[in-house]
Amino acid sequence: MPSCAAGPSRRKLSPAAHPRSGLLDFESAPDPPHGSAAGSPAKQMANPNALSNGHLHCRQNGHSLSKRDVRKKNGVVKETKENGISNGGIYKRTFNESFEQAPMYVSILTYAGFVVATSFGYLRDFLRACGLQKTIVAVEREEQKDFVPLYQDFENFFTRNLYVRIRDNWNRPICSVPGPKFDLMERVSDDYNWTFRFTGKIMKNVINMGSYNYLGFAETDPSALKTVGTMLHKYGTGVCSTRQEMGNLDKHVELENLVAEFLGVEAAMAFGMGFATNSMNIPALVGKGSLILSDELNHSSLVLGARLSGATIRVFRHNNIQSLEKLLKEAVIHGQPRSRRAWKKILILVEGIYSMEGSIVRLPEIIALKRKYKAYLYLDEAHSIGAVGPTGRGVVEYFGMDPNDVDVLMGTFTKSFGAAGGYIAGKKELVDYLRVHSHSAAYASSMAAPVVEQIIRAMKCVMGLDGTTKGLQRVRALAENTRYFRRRLHKLGFIIYGNEDSPVVPLLLYIPGKIGAFARRMLARNIGVVVVGFPATPIAESRARFCVSAAHTREMLDAVLDALDELGDFLQLKYSQRSKSSRPELYDETCFELED
């Protein structure tokens, strides 16, 4: 990703006189005490003395990387980390991730498949130009030929000649709650997926392996949703105003207090859309003169937020601590380009669980680097909150870290809590600043009260505040289902990516022709899956992405695994050579240059 300096210019000022300075800026604030996450993230991120060229005071006591015992077995890197937790105890976590490489012949066949598909695409375009084949795709009008094309040439080519051929595998309309099973409306195409028509039939009880329903709260149980129905009758379906005007309900305050209690931080703020939580809040935190260090596999909402901020962007290799530290060193030593002044703020953007890779962030090492170089950490827990950790409190709990070590905690309610929206949590100064300056808070409509109540009832269940242990049982069921599903896939001979504790399970398909065949044949077995290919993934790493849920029974998972076993043999998808490679270059390589 190239550096991005677009956006309005912002000067670094103190908040007392100029409240639009990004995070709160205390010019005369002393350095935080040694060994702490130190005051508010607002105070940390705005302190210009924290990052001065050639004058960085790195105190090693308490800030060194966590002790780890690294060993390899069958090519898989296993690490046992010991991280101190807030109660003074020791929390041990085995970090086991697998990124096995496909045999060489698979890569050759994959690229050959794209070459063949592209060649036939150009042939079809030639036939359309000659009038031998009907043109269905949108084209520029003759009188607009002298205008700049509305559609980019290759994007349009890819859509009409490659994507359309397998478009029936996406955007399938369902007509029930997206629980462990759902009902699917049957549709067919008479023109090779350019248009669809519904047959009027309903496919019943399709096993759902694609929804982010990690804890199974996407449900229609009347007894569970009783309070949600009450809120619907009391508040209606919409608020019709923003939080800063007439849309601030008592339920919003209750939710934010509950989120702060759940995460163990001072304050939290809820937003109506998860994507906008990232894209609209990052520009409020950093601006021109700041530096963003972003993981190369970050979600598009983080990428968009970084670009909108106007800050300079540098990208580090996925989960590569050496690559990140190299960029941090260069930022501290060289400062800003041309002027060589110190960066106003350095913000590290990472995710808890990466939704396309199934990998988990190496949080202890990143927090250690953040402390060492006095940078700031923005953690997106969209896929990890509720899904990992002994009590579902995300990767911070998973690694036994103190939540105050993370400057900005972000998460969504759209996955583990079966609702909609997102949150930002952390120090009170940070949240109070965002209430005033976040575009999402100032212009977006407030969350509907029934949605808020759904989040509250799900979160109370996880926390045990409903007087039961059902929430904890769901968290444990998800962990058991995840390990069972991943272990069985390994034994069957499939290549799967990610951490053994991640409920996101990518199964590699590689060859483009197998994407459509896999999804269609799985649906024929009454199993709904999500398949992903280029450009959402690298061109040679097409995959099916399974999302395991606590609501899945062992019988459901076994039915899916039996179908995968049969289909894996039929489509020859069992590429694993049993010699698992953890793609160690992600962590241990010494060359950090990103590919163009």
C-alpha cells in the first residue's frame, strides 16, 4: 500500500484551545510512569515529546518481549508464552498457527486455470465485438465514446468474463434466521448467471457454515427475545436522529456502560455500523503529520479509515514482528519525510482475528513494541470479541493481557452478539473526545432500541449477569467445535490456514474452476458455504471460508465433514502433504520488503 497523504491538513494544538486536534493533546504532560500503559491513550498519543528523533529513551525493564519457548515439530512453529496478567498470575498460551504451502503442481495448475479463463474471456469479447455473441453487460453509449470510461477496463473484463460465470455462488437470498441452519430461496439462471429468476421453492434446513454467528445468538427463541420485543413496543423500530441531537436513549447509555464493564476499561461508545466504526473514527484520532503502521491483511474498513485520515501509511508484513519493529525504528530515527520532524503520533493498526486467514494477532509482542517505541495500538476485535478467550473477552483475554495496554479497543456487535453496530472503548478521555469529533457520532443515526436490547441481553448472558451459565457454555462450546472441526480437516488431508483456536477456518481450493464446483456441490448436499477468490484473496489462494458456531451440534459438523471428505476426493482437494509449514517467513524473515 503506498503512502497516503490525502485529506485536510491538521495542525497539532492543545485541546483546551483547539478541540479538533485529533486525540487530546497535553503539551506539558510528563512521560507516563515506567511499565504502565500510562495514562489515557489520548495523553499518550498526543505527547510530542514521546517521539523525538534521536532521543528515544527505551527502558528495557518490563518492556522486553514476552519470554517464549520456540520449538518446531513437523514444520509447525509452536510457542509457549508466559504473560503477566493484572491479578498477578501467569497465563500460558500455546500459539499454534499453520500456513501450509501447496505442492508446486497445484500452483502451476492454478495459474494455468486463470490463463485459460482469461484467454476464453478475450475470445468472447472478440465475438461480441464482431456481433457473433450477444452483449449483455453494460456498455458506454455511442455518443459518450469520447468521455473517460465509466468502468475500468480490466475490472469490467474480470466481471463479465470470470466472475459472472460463478456468480450464482454469491448473494444467495435466505428466508429465515441465519442460525446453525437456514432456509434458502431457490433460484436459477437462463443466461449463464447474468440474470436470475426464483423458482418459488424453498430449500429447508441448510447447514449454515458461512455466517459469523459465533456464539449462536442469531436466534428466534421467543423466551430469549422477550425483552427485545418489549423494547420494540416501547421505543419503536427507529430513532430518527443522531446521538448528538435527539437520538440519545437511556438504552444507549446502559449498553455503553455494560460494554466498558465487559471489557474492563473506563468507557465505551457504541455506533450503529461496524464498518463506519473504523472508517469514521480513525480519521478523528490521527491526521496529517501522523504515521499509521498497518498490517498488510487488515480489513478494508481499517484501510479506508487510514486513507481518509490523511496520515502517512506504512504497511508491515502480516503478523511479522520484525517487519513492524523495522518500521518503528525508521519512524523514530528519520521522522517525517523531507522535514525530518518527529511524527506527531504513530498508530499501529491490527485485527484480533483476520477474517480471511483465520490467524490471531501476536498481541504480546506488539504491545511490547508499542511500549518500547511509545506508539499507540488500535485493535480491531470484530471477529475475536466473544469468539476467543476463556470467557469470550477476545484476544486480550486470550493472551492474558491487561486491556489498558491497548489504547483503542474496537469491536462489532454483528457477529458474536447477533445484532448490528460497533464500539470504541478505552480511557474516558478518548471516548469523550470521540463523542464530539467522530463523524459517525455526529451524522449517523442512532442504533434502534430493539437492536441495543439484543446486544445487552447477549452480553449479559456471556457475562453471567442473567443468573445462568449459558453464556459461558456457549463460549466453551465454540472453542470445542473449533478445535474438533480443524483437527478433523487436518486429518482428512485438507490445507487449512490460521490458528487452532480461530473459529474462522479457511480451506484452500486454489484452482479457480473448483470454486464454483465446490460451492454448488456442497449446496446440493444441503450445506451452505462461502467461497472466496481473487481479488478478495491472492490470485493463487482461492478458498472456502467456514465459520464455526457454538450452535453447531456435533452431528452437524460430522455431516459437513463427511460431505467434505467425499467432495475432497471427487474434486481432488486434499493437497496436504502432512508436512505442515507455518509459513515461518511471516515471523522470522529478515527481508521485509512488500511485494508490489
